Amino acid sequence: MDATKLIDLLGGTTKVAEICDVTPGAVSQWKNNGIPKPWLRFFESQHPEVFNLPELKDTPPYTETTQEAA
């Protein structure tokens, strides 16, 4: 699953930053470094419909590239 696509589908960098109470810069880093697993689980629990979209299903499993939160 592509982090950039997921962030865009969730409303974009600014919206995701507001949801997570982090800076937009932190969310931008997720696009390159992977979304931390706890946030990925949170998004999936709150927005399961997004994880079933064809845009995300045709990409490799996201968990292979995610990093643990620091």
C-alpha cells in the first residue's frame, strides 16, 4: 500500500496531521519513510472503507515497509 495514496485518500497531509495531532512535516516524512504501524492500525480501524478501495488494493502490502513509531 502506497503511503502517499493513503494519506491523500484520508484527506491530505494537513488533514492527517490534524487527526494525529502532529505537524504536516511529520506526515510528509511518512510518505517517504512509511506510516508508523500504530497510526496505520488507527486509520484502518477508523476508516476501513479506505483500505478496501481499488487504489490501495493493487499495491504491495503496506506492512512490509512500515516502521515502528519512535
